[in-house]
Amino acid sequence: QLGLVESGGGLVQPGGSLRLSCTASASSLENYPIGWFRQAPGKEREAVSCIGVSDSTTYYADSVKGRFTISRDNATDTVYLQMNNLKPEDTVVYYCNVQQYWGQGTQVTAVQ
């Protein structure tokens, strides 16, 4: 178990921004690729963004390209997902993933 913990979710208006954070209580994240996924009720979990061990390797789902940015800070052992220009359809639970391990999720809500 890595003890993944997400934070930073919340309620914003459409067009607003949030920054999600992922940390691990039981291990360093430095040597792992990290993924952010999201899941709406009744739907499959989908990949939002991933980052390799090197910051130069990233992936974004088409639905978030140009709005979300993934990054990692090895000094604080944290992976971030900066989410700008949030849309109502971004309203779901976001999860941090490392290999077979998942965090508990953090809710993001973008509504008027």
C-alpha cells in the first residue's frame, strides 16, 4: 500500500480553477509514473492525465487538453493537477493512481 491521498477538490463556478494534489504516506512517488483519473456515477473510470518519472512525459485526455496541467514536485513528493477553465462536465470524483494503487478520491464540482 502506498497510502495515496488526494486533496484540493471543491466547488467552483464554471470557468474557475482548482489544483488537486496527490501525496503518498507510505512511499515516495519519485520513481513512479502517476495518473489522474475521474469517474462519474454509473460510468467507467477514465484517464485524465498522466506524468512519467520525467516531467517531460505527459498525457492529457482530449477533453482537458489546454485546460489541465499535470506536474510533479519531487522536493515535496507531490503530484499536482492544475485545472483551469473548469466546465460543468468536469464535475466528478478525481482519483490519483500509481500502478494498482488508488487514492480515496476528491470531489470536483463546477456549477453556477
